[in-house]
Amino acid sequence: MKLPKLCLLALMAVTLCLTSCTGEDGADGIPGMDGAPGATGATGATGDMGATGENGVGFDELTKYGHIGLKLEGTRPDNVAFQDSTAFKFYSVSGEYMYYINNLSISEEGEDITHDFDFQRFLSAPDDVYQSSYIYFDLVITNLGESDEVIDYLEIEINGYTVLGQDNKYFVIDDIHRLGDIGVTDFVLTDLVFDDETNHLTFSYSLNVDAENNDSENDLSISGEVDVIVFEEIGSSGGGL
């Protein structure tokens, strides 16, 4: 009976020793590789459109008196055919030059009444020498709107206008053409209407210029439409220059 008791005590002692003498944890293993990225989520809904921006200060004041449209068709100096169109919308508010760039003078001689229109519009806000591209008309008509209407003088000037091609090549138009000039043909005005209560003048124009008389160095077709308000000066100072 003693032997079995001793064996049982010995077994208990060994078990106690094993459970109370646990070893220290080993070092962490090398981290595993990152898993593959998950699938891209669905595209979110389109956000609301932002509010329409406002024109800059002074924009309305510089454009509210009408525009002059211009279309050019011909061949560039490098003999590549081109078409170009734009609208000159801006005018100068400077009183010093108003007589020359947005003015109507009316005179009478006997039964004849003569309207002399001088008006000019810039391609962009005319704030300095870098924004000086413009188109200008001088138009003198006797007995406007009557059966004996006569155009006494007609001139168009295109100043510093850049014709830029899709190939990033350009040339500059800087020309003056007058009715009756050598090399200028088919210079005509159509649908000419003038409202003497509002000084609102509208018409379409077209002319052809031969190669020797324009900066494209090739035959050039010029056309467009005029829709402007012109001013009448009070008094007879004749401008500020």
C-alpha cells in the first residue's frame, strides 16, 4: 500500500514542476506580405454645378454699345488657306478720343443731310498698348434712308489683329481699305438701318482686297456685320485732340 502512494506523490510533483516552469515567449516572426488591394469602389454621384461667374467690374460698361463682327477668308503668307472670325466688342470711355471712335456728326447743306459716322471697337478691354487690336469704320452718307442716298466715303481699318492657325503659326493684319482704292473691289454695305432716336446703326459689309494691298500677301475676302450705338457730341469742340 505504501508503494502506490509514493508513486502518486512523485507524479504530482513532476506535474507541478512542469506547469510552473513555463519558458519565455520566442521573438516575433517576420511580417507577412500585404494582401492584394481591394476592388475600386463605385464612382460617386456628380456634384452640383457651381454658380455662373459674374463679368468683371466694368465689362458691361465697355460692351453695352454694340459690336463689329469680322470674318476673313483667304490664304496666309505661307500659302496655307485659312478662315478666321471674331467680334470686336469693347469701346473706350475716354472722352479725349470719343470724337474719333464712337461719334456721329450731322450736317445740312441745302436740302441734303449728311451723316458722318466714326466708330471703333476693340478686341479686348483697351487698358494699355498690349490690348490695342481694333476695327474702325468711317462712313459718310448723304440723305440716309432716302431714294437718293449716296455713300460719299467708306473706310475700314483693321489694326493689329492676329490670325492664329491651328498649327500655332500666325500673321498680323494691319490694313486700311477705302471705297474706290486700287486693289479694293466689291466694297458694299447691305441692310443698312439707322434709328435716329436711339442712334442705333446696323448693316452688313463685304469687300475683296488683292494680294498687293493686304498683309496676307494673297487675295483676301473681308466681311462682317455692324451693330453699334453711336454718340452725338454737344457743341462743336471736334474732340479732345
